[in-house]
Amino acid sequence: MIKIAILLIVIASSTFSQTIPEKWKTPYEKSGFTKTPRYAETMEYCRRLEKASPWIKVTSFGKSPEGRDLPLVIVSKDRAFAPSAAAKTGKAILLIQNGIHAGEIDGKDACLMLLRNMVITKTKASLLDHVIILIIPIYNVDGHERFGPFNRINQNGPEEMGWRVTSQNLNLNRDYVKADAPETQAWLKLFNAWLPDFFVDTHVTDGADYQYVATYGIEAGDNVAGPVQDWINNKFLPIISRLETNDGVPVGPLIFLRDDLDPKKGLQGTSGTAPPRFSTVYTTLQNRPGMLIEMHMLKDYRTRVDAIDEMLEATIRRMNDEYQSLRQAVRLADEEMVKGVYKSIALEYAPDSVSSGTLHYHGVRQHNVQSDISGATRRIYIHTPLEADIPVYERIYPTKVVNVPVAYLIPPQWGDVIERLKLHGLKLERLKVPATMQVERYRFTNAQWQKEPFEGRLQVQYKVERRMEESTFPAGTVVVRLKQRAAKVAIHCLEPEAPDAFVQWGFFNAIFEQKEYAEDYVMEKYAREMLAGDPKLREEFETRVQTDTAFAKSPSARLHFFYERSPYWDKQVNLYPVARLLTEVSLRTEILK
């Protein structure tokens, strides 16, 4: 049996030893492997492929803020260019996304060569035997056209490249849950139309220096649906984790050192600890494996593109070998959600402080010296190999768990929230008549907003209190039942303690605002009446004055103390409008379209 490493060396060398007609060389190849093409040139090449091959369709899945088409290239031997047609083939569907950070564009040039070799030279046509491939050549198209040689100080090539964020200054790889960007909203529609069985997002990393050209990350812990987790760990990772690039260096896991000044202290695992604002964590909520491929920024451009080409080919070959087991794993995961087998869901995980094993690390030697510029410790890398067995901390444990309700109830006035849930592929219902029922409600305390914006929003942090109460919900109230495929997405959007909850992103900021006030001279009189009629209140007030210096010195706080306890206080301030239905109740609803 040929070892995977040797096979990949053969694959890599044959890619450029074969005779490629000049007209089908990619712009990257014609440049001597140093340049990446602009948007128009990229699309011109894709359209020439479409004209030359019946296996390719070039289309658009939306528009950018600056008016550019968001391109999608569909590759299918069966000419299954629509989701319904693709589903009938029984093949696995792969979505490859490039250029979400448009300066990190290696994947685009690798995919153009891959397309050519599948449909023109057909040296890799077998990759399409059991897989239909969707390729986004450039996701952040506006950022891609903010083109220049000085966009990535940490990166070695190409000669010019695009910009990290969109024309609205949003990082698309922080937007998968809140979905503010038009690009994200278009992507969500694409994803939920096709529901690919596997997702790949290509990047170029920053961070430490090391020997690895290519690294990968894939969620494979307890945050992944059981059937999909089993497939990743038993069918996929045993192959991918043994890959070597054509320089003989293994493909490594994502490199997040616990201490950049001392790599021997170990590697921090990332699976399960990142929030779903990131692409490959978000697809996990949708019960789909998502793999992040990171090229090492300090390697030259040709070396990086060669390596990502190898990784994509190896991934697709494995999907061909295991397309039936992959599709079954995804189907079973979806069915589990529809049946409601999960009684609780972890919202956040943290890494274990105990090592779970070792990694034979392929690093480079470094000196640490005191910097006279920054005053901090400076890393100076010496480009001689360093190999060592270092501890890996990849086990995770849940730090915040929530019981899964029967449904969420959202008042109809919160239309923006409702529309975002629809974008995430959730099935929603609407009350046809008012309904009164026992529900669980959240109330917030100690709300604090960030001083600076993050991704265009001022996030809010708070403490939550829960209580059961009987509430009446008007006709038009939206019902989000949790026995559905994308239930985990709903939970992460609507549970206030989830790291990317809509309320934390500011979708509900108005509920924290007090809108009615009492004049001081009115409360002075009313407070005396309250004290005279309530000895316990007097005791509480006097104790607070004696023990809380800031309160005692603040006339407004002292009067507010009484206003909050009066019948005039607005009981809806700090009350989360989304309610949790904990038991099955017969409701007259209609499907919300």
C-alpha cells in the first residue's frame, strides 16, 4: 500500500509536469506563481471553463454592498446545478469557500487549477465521481478589489492582494450568527438551499513561525452532533492527520501555542472553544463538518498554493471514498434534532488544564530578547528546525449548559430578529389567536456596554435571572419549535448566555432603557408615604444608606430606590421579550413564510 505522504508527493509533482495548454494556464501560473488575479480576470477564467465544459455552471448567489456579484462555481458530472437535482444524485455535496479574508487568497488560485484539472485536462475528473463541488472563488469580493502590495505585513506573497474586511469594514468571519453583512445574508440563503455535507474555509494564518506549510482545524469534540463527530474522528481525521506536503513536513493541526515564548509548553486545542460567529463552528450548529485550512503566512506563495491544492484534493478523495457514510452521518444528525433527543445543550466550552497527549512538533528555533523598541520580550526566529514532543490540551468541558425548551416565543414587533432566524433556515410558526400559558422568562441586571464597537456593534454584558410566570401572547407571536434540524442555531441566537446571542449583539438594546421618569419633588412626597406605610421598606432603605456610601451620597439613587419599588415602575424594563415554553401546549398556529 502506498503511503499517503508518497502519494501526495506524486500528485503534487504531476500537477505541473503534465502538459497544460497555454490557454488553460491560470493567471497565477502565467505570472510565474507570484501573482493572484483581480476579480474580473478570475471570473473571466471561470466563464471560459463554463463554456468549455458541460460539467460547470458559473452563477451568483448575491450582491456585495458595492454591487459586485458574489460568484459560485458549481461542478457536477451529472449537470446537477440546482439543489433539488443534486439531492437526487445521491452524491455528497462539498462547499469550498475562498477569500473570506481577501488578502488570504491562496485557496482561490488552488481552486482555479483544481477546476481546470477536473474538467479540461481531466487528470482529476475522478474527484467528481461521488461528489458535487460548490466553489466560492472569492467571498469578500469588495475587499478583494481593495488591492495592493501592502495589505498583509505578516504575509509572504502574492505580490498584491485584497483586504481583510468588506467595504463596510465588517469581518465576515465574525458575522455568521448576527448576519449583519449583505454577503453573510446571501451566504446563509446559499447554505440553507444546498445544505452541503461538508464545508471547507481556506485561510492564511498569522502567529508563530514553524515548519508547517499547511495546518487544519475541524470541530470534532462534544460540541458536534454524535453521528457527525463519529464520522470525523473515525473516517476523516485518520487520513487527513497523516498527510504530508511535498516538502515532507506533515500537515499539522492549527497551531495555537500556550506560550509563544516557549513552544515546549504545549499546544492549545481549539475544537469546541470558539463561538459560532466563525464559519467552521457555525456549520457545526447546522450538523455539518466544517474544516478550516490555514496556510503558513511566511512560506512563499507557490509553496502555499501547492499545499492547499494537495489538501483540497485529499479531502475530496476521502469524501469520494466515504460519501455514503458522510451523507448518512449528516442525515442521522438532522434526524436527532428533529426528534428532540437533546435535553440540554452546552453554550460554551473551556479547555482542560490537563494534557490529553503529545504532538511531535515541527517548529523552528527562536531567541527571546528584551526589545529596546517595544519594551516587551521580542521573538527572533532562527530558521533551523526544532522538533520536540510537546503536550496538547485538546479536551474540553462545558462551562455553560441550558435545558432545551419546547419552543421560543417572540413578540411580532421584533421583526429584525425574526427575519434573521429565517435566514438561518429555521422553520417558524405564528399564533393565529392570542394564547395564555406558563412560560419561563429572563430578566437582566447589571447591563454594561462595551466602550468601543466590535464588528459595527456595541455589545452588552449582563446577569440573568429566571422566573416562571403566566403570560398572554398576542396573535402574530412567532413560535420557534426546537424539534427541527437547525435547533442548535436557534438556541445560540436566542439564549441570552450564549456567546453570540442576539441580545448580546445589541438586537434588543431598547429593552434596557427606562422611558418614564418621576420628578424629584413628586418622589420626595411619595417616598415619605411609602416609608410610613411599610416598616420593612424603611429598614431596607436605612440599611442601604448606612452600608452603601455611593448610594448614600447620591440624591437621584435614593429617590430611584423608591421609584423602582412603586407601582409606577415599568415592569418591562430589563425584561427579555423572548419567552421559553417548557411544556407541550396546544397552539393554533400557521407557518410563517
